[in-house]
Amino acid sequence: MIRKYKVLFFILFLLLLFSLQLVEAKKEEKTNLAGKIITVDPGHGGRDSGTMYGKIYEKDLNLEISKKLKTVLEEAGATVYMIREDDSDLSSKWDAQKKRGDLYRRILFIQEKKSDLYLSIHINWGNGTGQEVLYHPINEKNKVLAESILREFQQKFHTERVLKKTNLYLYSNTRVPGVLIECGFLSNANDRYLLQKESHQQQLAEAIKKGVITYFSQIE
């Protein structure tokens, strides 16, 4: 009988220890990004649909992924600003070039929020599959951030895409650290199926969050 009580006591002790470890892990997760300001940029919007397949528009998928990303970043303690939270763009009726005006105001938004970094969410098109991350060397931290996020994509989704540079306007004119994240290929049937699933969108958001946490631990 005594032996049974000892075994029971030992099991209860292990359960208590495990519970305390879970609580500590949760506390740490909620403070990993405390004090960090992150701007999430759901690419395209409004008159600019981005790439499309039938009635599936990149701008809509970008927004859904970005909303989930905002949530998980905030759960980790970050202050998160969204460049858009609906189907709109930042161009003005006075802009001679609507796209350039939209991109210019996105840059201003990132700077005005005093962002520690920005994450530009997009969907790819072409003869490929999987996630990839692009950066501009205007800021040396961009490559560190890109590598951290791509590494998470490789571990989570086994993507074979490699790190790439970009010279696109937004990224070559933003000195705040940030990257262009291509979450998959709308042109690929398997990617297209997954990109529309909430569970996959959530997994993408979690992978990006982990990459961001790793990035801050590296630069600090």
C-alpha cells in the first residue's frame, strides 16, 4: 500500500512539474516580442488585385494571412500595425501614378509608426511551388530577417525555394528592416488549395512569427 502511495505521489509530482514548465513556456511566448513594433503589409488591395486565378485574388489571401500574423505577433507581445485591414489601397485620386502613390504611402506608414521591422505579405506566380523570402541590401539586417523566416519555412513546409534579392520600389526605398514574403504560388494547384485553407494560413503565420523571434534574438 505504501509503495502505491509513493508511485501515486511521484506521478503527481511529475504532472505538477510539467504543468509549471508549460506555464513558464506560455509566459515566455507572450513576452518574446514585448516592446517591438511591427508593421504588417498585406500586399495589393483595392483596384490592385495582385495575381489571380479565376475569382481567387492575391489581395484577399494576403489580407487573411496578415490578419492571422497580426494575432500571433500580438500574442507574443508585439505592437502590430496593419497597413490595410480591408480591401483598399493607399493611392490618392490626385496621384498621376496610382501604384507608385500607394507604395510611397506604405513606406511613409512604416516610418511613421516607428517600426522595428515590417513584413510584406504576398503570393507568388510562375513555374514553382513553396514559400520564399526576398530582401533588399539597403539595410544589412534585412538579410538576417529573411534568412530567419526562410529557415522556418524550410523546417515547417520543406520548401526548396532559396533566398533572393529584390529591387522593387517598396523594398529599395525603405530603410526600416523588412522583407517580402511570398507565401506560395497561386499558379500551383497544390499551393493554391493550401493557401485558401485557414489552417495553412495559420501555419504560415506561426512560421513567420518564429522567424521574427529568431531574428530579434540574433541582432540583440
